[in-house]
Amino acid sequence: MITIVDYGLGNLGSIQNMLRKIGSKSIITSDFEKIEQASKIILPGVGAFDTGMKHLVNLGLVELLNKKVLIEKVPILGVCLGIQLMTSSSEEGSEMGLAWFEAKTVNFNFDGIGGKFVLPNMGWQEVSFKKESPLFEGMSPNSRFYFVHRYHLQTDQQNDVSMTSKYGYEYVVGLEHDNIVGVQFHPEKSHKFGMKLYHNFVHNY
């Protein structure tokens, strides 16, 4: 079963509706037993990094998710705040992240860049695919997704970088390592492009 983790933050219903459109059943839950039975996991999220981590800790979900993801190697997709929580830390707060990637979440820094860039970065942007991935099967090179965020991913592990985009400068919007994948944008708000991405996650992992 595809399990959407409910830790109190995120477009849970929108993700489930998108999965329904591609013919995939899913459940939204924070129940340990149901997450334990998950064949694929989606970690959504909208809001602040510290709030997200505190919710996961208070619900007792960190140990369970570590077991499912790191030991059992269950495929997981992090969406927006979800992928940020998979990094080690964020400049937005002081809590430690899940650290599934050797990466951190940082604020946009437009120092020395001409032009005016408003935060949050909101709207449609094209992405660049940086490596072959089952997540991108059949997707056009000019695929566009919907973004809403103030912070972005940063890593020195270039082999983990699956996608970048540009807002003032090129920055990381996708990470992938083994069974762990994540995107900064909102596929559930990205129409046909997001539908294809969810389809690929469901059927290719």
C-alpha cells in the first residue's frame, strides 16, 4: 500500500487525489501498524523545518521511518518540506533533520546577483534532469513544476543531485539515493507533469 505520512503538515488530500487520478490507492495515516505495512511511502510537508521535525519526533515516527527507509529499503518520496526534512539541518531553524542525504537546507542568497528576486519563490519553473532516474521515465526535458518555498537544498554529493532549477542562480530541486527520492516542488499542483512523476514513483520503484 502507498502510505502518505500524516504528521500534521502538508497537502495530504491533494496528493491522494493525484494518486487516485493515476489509478493508485493510498492511505493517509500516522498509525504505526499501517506505516509498518507500507510498500511505498510519501513524506509530504508544507511549513517550517523545525515544526515538521518536532511533529515527527512527538508522534514517535522518526525511528519507524528510519527502519522502513534505511533498513527495509522501502521506496520513499519526499515532497517540498518532506525532502528538506531528509537533509541534516536547515538555516530556517535549529532542529536536526533526518539526515538521509548528506545535504542541508539553506536560504536563498542573492548577494551580487542583478535583478529583484522575491521570496517565497512561487510559481512554475522548468527543471533540468541531472542524471538518469526511474522518476523521469517518459518525461520531456522541458518539464515544468509548481514551486512555493523560501529555502532550498544544498549538497556536495553531486551523485545524489537528480534535478536543478534556476531562480537567480542554479539550485538543487531534486535528490535521489537508492530508495530515497525527493523533490522541492509540489507535483500534486503540477498538472500533467506532476501526474507523470507520481506515476513513475508508483510504478518504477
